[in-house]
Amino acid sequence: MEIDPKIDKNTPDLLVKYRHIVKAAAEKGIREALARHKANGNPVAIARNGKIVMLTPDEIRNI
């Protein structure tokens, strides 16, 4: 894997500097995973009000 030349290696915290890119990538991955679960008829575990609950594919909202 090559190092992206646009990344300044002298930055103390790359996650802070590139937080908008990291956040967008994480949100995209979550949307894709939820869509796959729903399409394949698989439930997904989420945290709701401090408890773990399972959502059925019908309960997974379209994003």
C-alpha cells in the first residue's frame, strides 16, 4: 500500500485533520452494511436506550 503524498506526516493527529473524510467513509460503510443485511434478510444488532436489540430486516430503514 502506497502512502498518500497529500498526507502531512508531521501532523500530530491525522484523524483530527482528516476527520471529515474518516466520518464520511465510516457512514458509507455503515449504510452499505445495513443495506446488505436488509437485502439478504438478516437482522442487525444495535444499541437502543443502553440495551442491545435486534432489528429485523423490515425494521432496518432505507438510507
